[in-house]
Amino acid sequence: MKKKIIRMSAIALFFAMNSYAQEQESEQLNEVVVSDSKFALSKEKSGKVIVKITANDLKQKSGQSLAAVLSTVAGVEINGNQSRNGKDLGIYIRGGRNHQVLILIDGVPVTDASGISLSYDLRLLPIEQIESIEIMKGASSTLYGSGAATGVINITLKKAAKKAIAGNAYVNMGTQTTAKNPNYNVQDFSQGFVVNGGGKKVNYFASLNSTETTGISEAKPVNSNTEFEKDGFSRINSVIKIGIKSTERFSVDFFANYDKLKNDFDSGSFADDLNNYSASRQFRAGFTPKYKYNKGEFVVNAAGNVIERDNFSFNSLFLAKSRSVNVDAFNKYEFSSQLFLVTGAQFQFHEMSNTSQYDAITTDVAKFNMIDPYATAVYNSDFGLNLNAGLRYNIHSKYGNNLVYNINPSFNLSSNLKLLASYSTAFVAPSLYQLYSPYGDLNLAPENDVTTEFGFDWSVLNKKLVINAVGFQREETDAIGFDLVTYKYFNVLGKNKVQGFETMIGYSFTDKIKFNANYTFTELEKQSRVLNPKQKVNANVDIQATSRLALNFSYQFVSTRYVEFTTYPAPTFDPVLNVDFLKDYQLINTNIRYELIKNRLNLFGAVDNILDKDFVESRGYATRGRNFKIGMNFLF
């Protein structure tokens, strides 16, 4: 084990010494990002190493899910992405957990108020609807409020084309099988179409996507000779967007989407069940008016969602419903070409209800709201100094007033080298489920998080070669944990510390051959150790063989992970807490893309887990072996 860890560390060091670059996650310094100021800002002037996954990056990973793509980012682990389609996902950024990660879609926070951690279910969103993704790591509550403690995942959906009518239709199909037990029948189907377009004043976008998968049991049998039932997963997604630009200064965008998900699941690790299922229905709608004036821009992001969930397990039906409203009004005022100020106020309202044969929670009880005024100043000097500093005053209906702040200086020593540092705080309120469910505790205190970062971003050889590295330390106070013996949520005593570093490296050999890699080291303790790998490596090579043919090869190493679980030994059957370590694993994937008819018909083929490695991602649950997928996309 130690030899493997040392070997992987040596590989990562070799990459760094040879100065390879990370194109996907460390785009050239003139790239524009929005996550650290809510407005477009040259990456050269940003004090963060913001990971941007572009439309071209998503094309290179054709056939992969959103969770699998995110899990290749330095500092990010999506547990469950290697399991069967439909497995619940754990989102871990820098040793954090789901409730510490905020997800935005088109700038609007998305949540499930009835969920365990108030976090959004990434399984609801098909990757085919996505244009780009930004990942900003570190405490970000100053701009984005409660929940943005370890990072923000900012997803931008596809937009309307500039011509009157355009669109595409796609069909993908593939296998869904475990390692060493191949069944290469086609059991994974996804399809969809998009129609969009517009003129000078009005644009429109409409999309419909569906997925159906079977072939793998969620749980893994203890005995390889035992066969468990295959669990199915299906999803339907639709979205409609309309944009109106009445003048050069004023525009407004409207959206509405409906998502439906059905998923079979088992009774737990190593435990099959023939009847368990969950079903989710989500409706989201909102609008975003924007007004530009001589010195700035005023924006309102307003949205609401309703989620209904049915969960049948242990011969009992659990019904949950939630409603959330989010209104974020903010203004950018430019004092000069070097200084602008973002001021705003955000209102959030969340409520939930659920019923089962054992308990019932009503919306009269399970609800809270927050009102947060905030301000962030961004200064970009003409001598290299950049400064981003801000504060937010959180007014919570249950937890009173909380102040969070950040300061993020950076300095461009040259056009190719930037030094950066940041100190930021975050506030995470317990979810409604953690407070009001039978497993909750009304006396839970909110988490308080502090993140410190130091790093650099360096490019040479006309920006063909890019290297960046960030060292970080996080401290959680009153971290929210779950006791596997009492089955209750609680606040962890003392401070929970996480520290580590991330390096992202890569090199463009030519404009047709590009290599990128990243390495993450995270020193974990207490609650954050669960399922978080101490070391992780990703590497990727993309080759544009001809004007129409492209190849991609990727590699991933995930180190040993710590896990806790409960057993009930005879004769007393009292709960006993156990610990285990899941063995490290390595995966190699590839895909090939071909433009059969120029600007009309694209084909791809993908092979995941080429070596058919049998590994454990979550204790007692199945993982995918070697699988194949093909697809076609027709544009019109």
C-alpha cells in the first residue's frame, strides 16, 4: 500500500518537474470567469484558481455523466460516480461534505429543502443540457450565502443559437455491467433533442432528454456466487428558456424546467431488496432581468422550485415535499476602470413536509428563511495588485445574525506569473431534515468554517505550458455529523481541521495534442475522513488526429479511504460502530470522436475501465467494470 502511494506521488512530482499543464482546469490567464465576483472578470485579474470546464472539455469526455466529469477536478471527489446509474452521490470538496457545497444553475442556487443536507441532487441534471461549469473551491459565503463552505459548482446551461432556428438530436447507448462478470448487452440508453434560435429582440431554447438504465444491482453480494436483482434507473428532463432584449440596456430571461426521476435501490450494503424504489419530481421556474447603465449593471436572479419525493423501503412509503424561493438582487458599480463594487441582498425561503406510517412533519413547523445584505469590492491595479474583499450579514429566522467575510489579494509578478492568497469564512445552517426529522436535533448549532489559501498560477512558452498549485487549510467549528449508533445528528466537539494542496499541470505539445493532469493531497481528521481519499491523481491526453477524428485517454488513481459502519451482533443485537479502509484503485478510460458529416453528424465511442478492474467505491455496493458506449449527435 505505502509503495503504491509513494509511486503515485512520484508520478505526480514527475509531472510537475516536467512542467506539464492542465488545460481543462487551468485555462490561459486571459480566460473570463464569473464565480468570484458574479460578473465577467479576466482570469488574469482573479485571485482564485477557478476551474472552468468548457463545452470543448465536455466533448472530450463524451459518454460520461456529470458526476464522473466533476470527479476529475482537483480537490473534488464525487462518491457514487463509479457505481451503477442512480446511486446516490456524495459530493466532497477539500474534505467537506454535501451540505458544504453550493450548486448554482445559471447563477441561481438550487436546493432540495426536504433533502438530508439541503443539497441539490446532481442525478436530476443530464450533462447534455450543460454548456460549461466553473468550480470555485474554498469558503464562498460572502457572495453566495449559507452552504458555500468548501466550494461552489456553477453550472451554465446551453443557450439559444444566434440564427432563427437551430437544434440537435442525439442517441447514446451502452452496456452496464460489473467487473469480471461481463454482460455486454445494451442496457443504458439516453436520447434527447434541442430546438433553439432567435433574432435581435427575442430568443428561445427548448430541450427534452431521457435516460433509462438497468443491468447492475446497487448492492454487492458478499458471495460472488449469489446473484442480486438488477436495479433500474430512469430520468426525464425538460427545459424551456425565453430571452427578451427590449433595448441595448435592458434584457430579461425566463426559464422553466421539469425533471422526473425513478430509481430502484437496495436495503443497504451487501443487502438486496426487490421492492425498494424512490421517485422524484421537480419543477423549477424563474426569471433574470438585467439593466446596464453607464457605470455598471443591475441584475435580479429570482427562482422557485417544488420537489416531491416518494420513497418506498422496508415495506413503508415515505412521502416528502419541499418548496424553496430564492431572490438575489445585486448591482455592479464601476468607480473607475480599476475598481468596482458589487452590492446586493439575497432572500431565501425553504419549507418541507413529509409523512410516513411512523411520523409526519408539516410545513407549519419545518421552515426557515434568510435575508442577507452583502458587498464585495474588486480592485485591479495597473502595477499587478488585485484585491477582492467583501462581507455578508446573514439574518436567519432561527439562528439570528451571522457575519462572514473574505479577503483575497493576488499579485501579477509578470504577464505569466501570479501569486495569490485568500482568507475566507463561511456559515452553514443545519437543514430542515437535520432539525425536524426523527433523526434531527433542534438544538443543533450552525457550522462555522474558515479557509486559508496560498498559491501561484504560472504559464510559459507562449502560454502553452501552465502550472498552478494551491495549499489550503480549513477549520470547521461545530461541524454537523451523524452518529451511526444513536442515529442522530450532532455537532462535533472542537475544531475539525483539513489541510492539503492541489497542483494542476499540463502542456500543449501542438494545437492537436494536449496533455493535462492534477494531483490532490488532503490531510483529514474526524468526520471529514469518511470516504475522502487522502491522495488522488487525474491525467488526460486529447489528440486531434485529423480535422474530423479525435481520441482521448484518461487515467485516475484514488487512494485508500476510511469508512465507518454499524453492525448488530448476536445475542444482544446492540449497535456496534466499526471502521474499515477501502483499497485504492486505478482506472483507465478512452473515447473516440468522429465528425461523419461536417457540421451535421458527430459520432463517438467510449470504453470505461478498460482493464476491467474490480474495485470498491462504497463499502457493500457494486461498481462498474469494463463498459462500452456509442452515440451520435445530429445538428440542424
